[in-house]
Amino acid sequence: MSSRAPGPTDGAVELRGIVKRFPGIIANDNVDLTVAGGEVHALLGENGAGKTTLMSILSGAYRPDAGTVSVGGRAMSFRSPRQAIEAGIGMVHQHFRLVQPLSVAENVLLGASSSFRLADKATEDRVAELAEAYGIRVNPSAKIWQLSVGEQQRVEILKALFREASVLILDEPTAVLTPQEATHLFTIMRKIASEGRAVIFISHKLDEVMAVADRVTVLRAGRRVATLATGDSNKADLARLMVGREVMFRVARGDHEAGAPRLTVKGLGATGDLGLPALRDVTLEVRAGEILGVAGVAGNGQRELTEVIAGLRPATSGEVAIGGRDISAATPAERIGAGLGYVPEDRLGTGLIPSLGCIANVMLKRTDEFARGFFINKQAAETATSELVDRFDVKTSSLHDPVSLMSGGNIQKLLLARELSAEPGTLVVAQPTAGLDVGATEAIRRLLLEQRDAGVAVLLVSEDLDELLSLCDRIAVMYEGQVMGVVDAAGADREQIGLMMAGSAGARA
Amino acid sequence: MSASAATLRPRLVKRLLPSRVTRLAVRVGAVAAAFVAAALFLLLAGNPIGPVFTALWSGSFGSAYGQAQTILAAIPLVFTSLAVAIAFRMLLWNIGAEGQFYFGAFGAGAVAYAWPEWPAPLLLTAMVLGGMLGGAIWALVPGALRAYLGVNEIVPTLLLNYVAILWVDYLVHTVWRDPESLGFPLGKPFTDEATLPQLGDTAVHTGAIIALIAAGVIAVILRQTTWGYKIKVIGENRRAAQYAGFSITRNIVGVMLLSGALAGIGGMVEVSGTVHRIQADISPGFGYTGIIVATLARFSPLLILPVALLFGALITGGVELQTIGLPSDIVSMLQGTILFFALAGELLVHYRVEWRRPATSGEGEPGGEGRALPGVVPSGT
Amino acid sequence: MSAELLLTVFIAGVAAGTVFLFAAVGEIITERAGVLNLGLEGMMLVGAVTGFLVNHELRQLWLGVLAAVVAGGALGLLHALLVVSFRTNQVVTGLTLVIFATGLSGYAGESVVGVAPPATFEPVAIPLLSDIPVLGRIFFQQNGLVYLSYGLVAAASFWLFKTRPGLNLRSVGESPETADAAGISVTRTRYAAVAAGGGFAGLAGAYLSLAQSPSWVPNMTAGRGWIAIALVIFATWSPVRAVFGAYLFGCVEALGFRLQAVGVDIPSFFVSMLPYLFTIAVLVVISRNSARRRLAAPASLGNAYVREER
């Protein structure tokens, strides 16, 4: 049983002249988009190009400031996501809208049926049948928190199919999948499209756009730059349209002799937030003057690894050492003292405190330095902050205003500035360029390379394989809490890395 | 789905940086609105509005006696509010200021009854220490439970209030009973050496000075010391504080001790300056009212002073209400109403209301500098 | 301690525990929707005085109960208005509610302090069931409100876990964004849950002033509302488990009164301290399981839900 296949015009989606503004920026500037039923259409652009905003409008989460939306030939004005769902729009978000403690069937049913009683068996069977029809392997009575990320995403797709969506939108769906899972997803997408539905997916990855989309619309800085059939284009063209100039696929990275091992991790084990093991017997070493990358699909232990090294999460086994000194039992303050700098993924949260100003945030790592007995030397703190802000080109209206008002790039620069100002010998950096525009990304990458050249040992965790390949000397691949292999970046084979990301062991460098 | 009718709908738009003027206006507006609401309530309940407000005024600011009483009521409030403020700043919900107040009074009383003949400066200082110690100990228990066992402090601090009051009640009925009190048991009166002296020839005692000093000290701690900075950081973002190396457990215990000590001094000052003995009812809820005062004052030690004065006036005014046959419970209701409006008003400080025509109008917020604002723009645009 | 005495402790324990049970079940519903209601104590007091007053004026016990439920529910709506629509801090709002409602109840009940009620809820033996040895005496020789509590707990449990509206409520408490995207109104669900919690609290108060200690005394709840809040954590947000906790606390209370009968000579003040200290001890003991308990707590508890602006 598949869910009701839509009629010939049902899947047609047309967005015309969409404008959406937020304080300070125009997210969508007069954007048009037309997708036909039966088509797989990619929405391509860098972070900040306006892709998610546009789809949020189509899915009813936002109201456009101007422009029209039509689905199946009829003009629509969605006042809530629910209305969009009823009109046949199904969206699979980047951050899944699933209720963790409930089961797959309960999540699929949420808001989709109006019977008073929860009739368990019958509905579970319906969900199972639906899953079967699309090749989605998932157990209807499993609780969401027990499922892998890929499985959870498939539950999201099931939800849309259950509601007989005529338009399926996927937001960066492969961000959390291995290359093999991504291929499986593409198969599902094709099947759905073949029934006459429209499939729109948001991506910033050229490879997959070329692989699965029929047509692609490129957005840049809020505007629609082009719409083409993928058959009529190639990666280089698309990249140019996306970025607006010739793109260097590799950042210039000089050769550098690495020194002695500085950060070593041996047999490290740790438990995740849900009580399940997150790290299993992880052994790595980062040498002075090298960047060791950690590749892997998000959720395979990378975050827990950085937290254990920083002292924010206890290890259940193994040890961590810096410069030969065992810091496994050390507090975060002691690790900072041992020369550790940490730029967490969670910039405005663990890294910086959004409601406090630059000075207060810089003081976070150097509280003792600015103390005079019990009292704070406010003058010194302000001077030091001012220097840092100048040196690292952080643009802010005032050192006292909450840092949440700064742009993403400046926040990251401030965070990095603060960490580097302590002149750490070891730097652990997670997702440093996520969500940043091209200018800020280049600046951050340059800073990291500078540190490496100056002899700092850098552990770089990133979901962007291109970034890792261009910045790192060696790359470790993590899968389900284990290190599958470590390879030299110089001769690395993307497919080999992809296989390791999916769980098959590879060579060790 | 048809286009919606062109009705204006209110939208909440976040203000980027609320101005001081807005903040003040909203708060003053809240107090005014609360009084209006109270007047309406009285009207509906068939009570005369005029006499009520007149009584409130005359009881508090309308006479020299009233003014003194107002200050006397404000003094213990300052201490409990400071106690609450410093804990709430760190998101430590110390609801036990009432119990810590009582236990501080117990501590001070123990000293006063043990060494009644000591010279006044020595005895009074020892009593202050006794009060601090009593309050601190009473706060230490829930503080330690929270710091080391992760037990949420809301219920323990609160239940310990009842226990502290029962404890003092017990002492007043047995060991510390004044043999001359008939019927209703009272504690033995304090000696002159154990009594805080008056200020000049007013009815106000030197506890007022101690209160001012306490507010000043806390203000300095919060603004100028590293401890105050750590408290602020932990309250704003625990994770970042942890990463910065601040010991959360040590700060929880430290802040609870300070909080309890402050409430405890309040207890000492009340029994030594105003009541002159230990007795069962030394607080008409100072610990709880302190929560309202601290919240209204946005946990600022200096703002606590005028707000405490206002609420002291309400308490004294409430006593006056009884002369026209109304229970002073009305004052609790008024206090609660003021805070309700102030809390609700907070929304207006951070957001303003815009009337928009849906889906057609094009004005967003004026752009300003034209830079992206991650706080408002959702991730992954 | 004789077996007979022990039996009377259990019987009194069930009776006393019913106050906690009503309040806790209501709070469970509220918290499962993601809202923390610390105003229980105040809502109970308002329920107590309302029930007492209505019974006093109209001589109708069940009408008094109904009035108490409505009064508690009204206060619940006030709490919801503030924390859901105005997004005020849930802890401070709840505390303020207690202060306000305590004053309100004192004001309203001034004229009936210490007055004897015209009628109270008396124990009614259920035929057949009350003849069961031991259990019959404990559970089926209680007053009408206790029997109501049995039904309400079963209904609440069924509703939460076996019906669609219950599923929707739980999703709102676990992940309001998801519920919102699925078309469930987070606002309406939370308003309803908080109002219901208030209604249950009012019911608990009415039980106190019309059945347990028939009278009106200012502040007569003496902290039971706070104990009920601890009880919700102890019961890991499950109405059925709340029953055990409620009766446990009820028995501690009942035991305290009977200690002197057993010849234990403790001053009454310390006996009165027992329930509070016991509650704290329970909280300490269950804190050892804190990781699992934290998982059981509704994920969005205490946080206002702000839909991303449209």
C-alpha cells in the first residue's frame, strides 16, 4: 500500500516574487521557484543564501513579506505549518521534529488522525506497510531515541508520506548521513518523485545535486541567480553561480614538518547524554605543528571527544595527555593551564555567553589575570579586550553590548581570538566555519593554518570533508565512537574516507 | 486556503536593546496598574476604595510614627531581599529565606540568652555573627544537597521554612519561655545590652545602618569582584562557566551560605532591634515578600532599597487596614498583583507590539546597520 | 505497636494521602505539558476556603467541591496567562501566586475562621468490597472524595497514555516545536493543562477543608502543596506511581499523630516536622537515580515556548 498518489497537477509548486526580511538583512529578495510534479529539484546555495527561509515559507513556518505561493495551481496563504501540511506540503527539517520518548508510530500519527483512542496494533501495521512500500526499514514500535540519525530521518519522511504529501521538502538531508545512506535516500526520493510528487531538496553540496536532481535553482545572498537542468551544467559552473567568482577548491597550504606528539588520547571511552556509549577505545595523537582532522557524520562521537578533551565530560576509560602530562582527571581550569584552547561547536552557549558583552566574555578565560585580590581590574580587562578585537578584526558596535548582536563570523572570530590570546599549545576546534559567509570562513581557515605553522597542535572536527581535505595534514575518521582509520590528507581518497565513515575499517597512516 | 481577511493582527517584534527608559516605564506602569486592579477588586468586593487607600497611606507615610514603622518593616525586607537576589542571580531558587531568617534569629537569640551581661558592642557583634551563622547553616543543608547530590533546592528550602518556624516555636514554648508571659507564650525579653540602639530619638534602630551597609557590600561584591563576576556568569550560562573553569559546586555552596547569612542577619536585626525577644511570630512573611522585592528590583542591591521601602509601607499600611475592619491579607494580594503586572510587563520590555496586515505589508524592522543578527535570524537561512 | 494500631495508621494514611494525591495528579498533568506550577499551595488554599464557604452558605458539600475546582481552575488560568502568553519565569510566577492566593484565601475566609461546617464528608462503606479483610477496611471504608480519587487517577492515567489528546499533551511537554509543527496548539494545550492542574489543586483543598480537617484555618495546607510537588518527581510523572507516594506520605503524617499513643514521647513540634523532613529525605534518596529521573522529566518543563517568528 502506498499513500495516495497525487493527480497530475497536484505536485506543481510555484513561488513568485517572494520577499522576506529580518532585522538587518533581506533573506529572500524577489525569489521565483517553479517545481513540477515528478521532478526532483535542488535548491543550491551557500550558508545564508536564503534556501531554508524560502522553504520555511513554503512549509508555512514563515509568512512572506511579499510574493505569492501556489500549490497544485491554487494560490495559498499559509498561516501555520498545519495549513501547509493540509495543503500537501511535507517537510523534513534539518533538526528533526520528533518526540524522543515516543515511538515511531506515535510520532507518525501525531496530529494526523483524530480518533480518540490510540489503537496501537492497527496503526502500527499501517505504518509498517507504508514503510515497506518505500523501502524504508524501521520498526514502528521502536522509540525515537533508540534509532540512529539516519533512521530518524526516514521516520520524518514517513510522516510526510502518511499525510499524503504532494510536495516533499528535505533540508540538507545528507548532512547527517554516510555516503551509502545518502545513496539509499536518493533512491527513496526518486521513487517518491516517480509517483508524480514534487521533491525539493536543499543542499550546498555540488556532488549530490549533480547526482540526483533533475533541475537546480541557485540562490546567492537572497537572490535567485539561475535555474537550470543539471544535465545542462557541471560542478564548476554551479560553484561559480553559487559563489559568484572562480572558486578555489583548495586553500593554499604549505608543507610543514610536524614535531613531537603533543595531544595524545589513549583508549578513551565515554558515555553520551542518553546513557549509551559515545566513545569506544579511541586512540589518537596530534603532533605539534600539524592539523589532525576528525571526519565523520555528525553524531558519531566527535562532539563527545572534544568535550572529554576539554574536561566537560568524564571519560569512562582511557587517558588524555598534553605534552606528556596526564590530564585525564584535570579540571577544565587545569587543562587551560596546560595550554589547551577549545573552540566548541556551540559558539553562543559553551563558548561565549550571548547576553554578556565582549569584555565579560574575554574575561571568561582570563579571570585570574584580571583579578586584583577580590576585585576585578576593569581597566585592564577593557584594554586587553580592545586589543584583541583590533588584532582579530572583530566588528562590534561596542565592547559592552551583548555579543548575541554580532554576526556569526564576528562571534567566531571573537571566540577564536579569546582562545588564541592565551597562546595555547594545543587547540581543539569543532565546526569552526559552520554557518559563516565566505569572507569569515577564509579568515578563520587562515588563522588555523597560521597556528599550525607556528607549531600549535590542532585537532579539527568538521563535517565539511572539503574543509578537512584542504586544511589538515592527517584525517581520522570516526564512526559510532570508534576511530576507523587515520589517513594522510595529501593522497586521500574520498571514497575510502566515505567507506570508513560508514563503518568499514581502512588503512592507518 | 483563501487569503486571510485584511484584519490587523498584533505581532510581537523583539527589541534589540531595550532602553533604560522603557524598563523604568514598564515597571512604574506595573505598580500603577496593580493599584488600579486592586481598586477594581475592592469595588467588586463591596469594600470602600477611599478608606482603604487612605488607611494604607496614613499607616505608612502619613505620620511620623507611620514613617518609622515603614522603615522598621523595610529593614528585615532588605536583608531577605538581598538574600534572595544573590541566589536568584545564579538561578539558585532559594525560597528558604524565611526559614533562614528564623534560624538566624535563633542564632542571635542563643547568644543573647547565653551571655546577656556582656557589654553591648561585644554582645551585639556576637549576635550578628550568631545570626549569620544560624542563617548560613540553615541554607547550607539544601545548598549542599544541590551542589553534591543534584537535589533541586526549591522544595527543600521551602520545607525547611516550616521546620525552622516549628523549631523556634518549640524553644519559645519550652527552654526560652518567658515565665511572665501569660497564656500566649513569648520568649524571655532581651537585656539592654542585647538590644540594638535607636538612631537618635527616632523609633528606628541601628539595624537600618546595618541594612544599608549590607546592600552596599553586596553591590560591591556583585560589580567589582571576581566572585560577583562568577555568579553572573554561572547564572547566565552554566556550561560556559564550567568550561571557564569555575567550580559550580563551590559557588553553589558559597552563594547559599552568603544568602542564608544575609537572611540570618535580618533575623538578628529584627529580634534585637524591633521585637527585643525571641517569639513565635517574628516574621509576617519577610522571606516570601523578599522574593517579590528582589524580583521587582531586578536583583540589584541598590534598587532593593527603595523597593523594600515601598513594600515596608504596604506592610505597615496593611496593619492600619485592620482598624477599618479589613484583614491585612489584602496587602499580600496587592503585593502579588504588583509582581504579576511587573512580570507580565517584562514582555513589553523585550518585545514591542506591532500591528500588521498579514502577508502583504513589506516593512520589517528598520535595518539599522544592515548586518545579520543571528539572535533573531534562524539558523541555516 | 499493635496490628490494630498499624491498621488505623494505614486507614488514616489513605485518607490523609488523598490530599497529596489530588494535588500531585493535577501537577503531573500540568508538568507533562511542560509547565511548572509552583502555585499549588496557594491554589489548594483557595480551593479549601471556597469549598468551605459554599458549603457553609448553601449547605451543599458537592457543590462546594465543584466551586473549589472552579476556583482552583481560575487561578490555574491566571498562571497560564502569565507563563504561556506573557512568558514570565515559571518559578517566580508560581511563588507569587502562592503569596497572592494565600492572601486571597485569608481575606475570603475571614468570616468563617474556626466556624464548624454544617456537614462534612463522612466515611461510607462500599458494600461487599468493604468486607475484604484488611484491604477492605483500608480502601473501601473511606469518604466519597477518596473514592473519587480512585476514579480520577485511573481516568488520568488512561487519558494520558491511551488517548490521542493525552498523546498530544505529552508531545507538547516533550517537544513543543514538534507538536506545533504537527498542528497541535501548544498554547491551548498548556492553558488546558495548567487549568486542569489548578482544578485538581482546588479539589485537594476542598478535600482538606471538607473531609480531612473540616474547618477553615488560614494557611491550613501547611506545606502540603510543596510536598505534592516533590511527590510528582518521586512518582516520575506517572499518576499510578503517585498513588504509592501519596499514601506513603499520608502514612507518615498519620503515624506522627499516633506516636504518642505508642508511648513515644516527642514534643508535638517535632512530630509536626516529620512530614517535611521525610520529604527532604525522600528527595535525597531518589537523587541517586538522577540520570534516569532526568530522562523521565518532560523535556521542555519550565521553558516557555516561543514559535520562531513568522
